[in-house]
Amino acid sequence: MVGELEGWLTASPKWHLVADPVNATEWEAVLRAAVNEPVSVTEPPAPAVLAAGTAKRAAAAEKSNLLPAEFAAQYHQQFCGRLWLRGLAYAGLAYAVFLVIYFCAVSVLGYRNLPG
């Protein structure tokens, strides 16, 4: 196993099979032969109990997210930065359009007021 080679998995893992009795008899022998270790068999909870437990865990979690907090903070900062830069770009573009209109209007009025 990779964990054993890396040194962080020092004890042998415990194997658990959660299955109904019909599937447990079928899979228990296969798993014991594959891992050469004992496999503890547990019957799964009823669907209503499983759904209730899942709903409690989801409601109790402040933020059920698989994304690490530092990545979320980094993505939020990048998003805010992009908003500011786009806002500045659009403000600059609006200013440039205003200047073009202003100088066109000044030149038209200048030609109108020429003597002659």
C-alpha cells in the first residue's frame, strides 16, 4: 500500500462491509480472500434512518463544502479583483467615449463660429 510505503499507515487497516444479509454472504468470502484479513459485516440502516442522519449532518454543518477554505478565499479575492478591474475598464471606456463626443462637439461648434 502507498500509505505503508510513505510511512503514515503503520497499523493494518480494518475492513468493513456494510450490506444486507443476502449480499453480505456473497461479498464477505470474496473480500476475505482478496485482503487475507478479517472483514466485519454490518447491516445497513433503514433508508429513513439514513436519510434522517444525512439531513442532520447537512443541517449541522456550517458550510458543507469540499473546497478547502484557503481556496475559497483565494477565489473570492480573484473574483472581487476582476470586478474592480472590469469596472475601471468600463469607466475608462465611458470616459474615452465622452471625450470623443466632447471634442467632436467642440470642433463642430468651432467651425460654426468661424468668421466668414
